[in-house]
Amino acid sequence: DVKEALLKVLSVVPRTEVIEDTGDYIHTESTSRIFKFVDDAEFYLPKGENVIQVRSASRVGESDLGVNRRRIEQIRLALVDLLG
């Protein structure tokens, strides 16, 4: 199951916590190590579709220097490895 795999991957992402899980929607918060900035990521798994829609954003600041993009890419690669 893709959702179970996604939750498994999210459980090992450093400083990341699942805040909401409502079946086809997952909301996470990730906290930066040094400055403790919080970033939000949302994952939507539409029923009957073979995709995961993702939104990731910093709560504060002008730029996160690509941290959110790298985190989401790491999650994607981990899912590919896990699901084969």
C-alpha cells in the first residue's frame, strides 16, 4: 500500500512529525536543526489515481535555500526504493 509506505518513509525523516492523517491526506511538520524553523508538507493521495500530490512550504522567511525541495526529493527516492 502506497500510503503505508509513505508513512513509513515519513517516520524516519529527521525532525519530521505527522500532524494529520485523514485517509487520503497527510500533513507533516519538519523543524530545522539550528534555527528551529517549521516547514509544512502536505501529501494528497486521490482515490483511483496513481499519484501523490505534494505541497511543501516554509512558514517564515524569503527562502529556505532549497531545503524543502531536497526533503521532498529524498522522500520520493525513498518511496521508489521501498515500492520497487
